[in-house]
Amino acid sequence: MAESMLSLDDVKVHFGGVRAVDGISIALEPGKLYGIVGPNGSGKTTLINAISRLVPLTDGTITFDGTVVSRMRPFQVSREGLARTFQAVRLLPTLTVRDNVRVAVDRMRDGDGGRRGRWRRTPAERNRAENATDVALERLHLTQLAGEYPENLPFGTQRRVEIARAIANRPKLLLLDEPIAGMNREERTEIAEIMKSLRDDGLTQLLIEHDLRIVLSACDHIFVMNFGKCVADGPPRETAARPEVQEAYLGRKHDGGA
Ligand SMILES: Nc1ncnc2c1ncn2[C@@H]1O[C@H](COP(=O)(O)OP(=O)(O)O)[C@@H](O)[C@H]1O
Ligand SMILES: [Mg+2]
């Protein structure tokens, strides 16, 4: 049996009576691009929050690259090699594009270095951080914009800065919560191409996305959620065509991608 990059065993996240995630068991193989689709409120964001340890599990087990992470804190699971982006862009307005990415590398080093002070890195460490920043900017086509401030950039470009920040520490798994929502067609296509190229370099990704066109063309495998459960999974086109999936989409109001 191939070793999973991530496996969820009967994961539940309940908020009082709300069963946001209600018994999800899935496994991700390394080096693939996975999609999660499903109507608004079906538990997609909560699932990613559970994996990145932002919400406590009500039940179940999450294993990430051989390590049980179900009870870890967010910084611990990120130290294990898990990175994510959020539904809303979160950039530091007073820092340049480059420094927004660079501080993420620094922050990782803090978690890594235990007692070592934030600014007391060896020259070799500083060099590594600079290189990691350059590589991430390059991968997201941001090298020319490194000196700009986020507020002067279009939304789609800000989103790319966020993804650059997430990959700067060379994570093993990247979770993306609606990375192309609110973007124009050109920006969507560019981000989808970037995700595919990261996948081709071996980065495992789990993407929440409403734009089925993008999901169908970019993902290797999709999971369909409805009412906190995974109601179908498999190859994108074939899975999207199944009756229970059509039902999940047509039976409830479709989320516009907010
Ligand atoms: N922190 C929370 N407290 C209470 N209910 C929540 C919380 N987060 C999400 N929910 C509820 O859980 C359900 C799933 O939400 P969410 O995971 O955001 O869905 P999706 O991302 O698929 O739109 C919704 O009913 C939502 O209102
Ligand atoms: Mg959501």
C-alpha cells in the first residue's frame, strides 16, 4: 500500500449541534493535486481548518506524512510541513511583496529554532531564507513585483503573494481555500497553471474551489462534500457527473464563492 501524504480517519468537527464535518475518511497520495467541491456550508473550510489544526476535532484521527497530528497546535503541524492559505487574503500592508514572503520564512525559522531569537540567525541561515524567498517569488511570477506594496496590486496578484508565502518554506502539503474566488478569468487560469506546475514539481495540494471548470481541468482527483460528509470521490469529470453529486449541487443554493 502506498504511503499516504495525509489520511483522515472518521474525522468529525461539531460546533454544538452543527455537524460541520461529520465523519470524513479520505487519503491523499503524495504529488497529486486534489480538489474539494461542495455547496456553501458543506464543511469544506472546517475540514481544512481541522487539518491545519485551527479547530479541535470532535472525533477521528488525522495522520500527516506518518505522524498523527490530530492534537497538534497549528505551528507544530506547520513545522511538520503543512502550509495553507485562507479564504480572505491576509498580507501585511506595510511590507513589500518580498518582505511579506520573507517574514514567513523567518517565522518558520522561529518555530524551528526553539529559543533562538528572531533576528539572530547565522549568515548561512539568512542566505537560505533569502534564497527560499527568491524561489517562491519566482514560482508565483512575482519577481518583477518584489518591491511593490500589496495595496497597489490587483487582488489576483495579492493572492499569488499569499501562495508564495505559503510555499516559501517548501511544505509537503499545501491547503488552498478558494484561492481564485473573486478573480477574473485570466487570473484564475494563471493560478491554476501555477498549481499544476507546483504539482508537477511534487507538491501535494488540496484545493477548495467552486469554479468547476478549473477543478475539472486542474485536479487529479476530487472529493465532493455535502452536509459535512464526503458523498463522492474519484476522477474529476466522472465524479462530477454522478447523480449524487448533481443532487448536492442542484438540491441546494450554490455558493457564489464568498
Ligand atoms: N466556528 C464555528 N462555529 C460554529 N459554526 C461554524 C463554525 N465554523 C463553521 N461553522 C458552520 O459549519 C458549517 C460548515 O461551514 P464551512 O466549513 O465554512 O462550509 P464551507 O466552507 O463548505 O462553505 C456551516 O453551517 C457553518 O455555519
Ligand atoms: Mg468555505
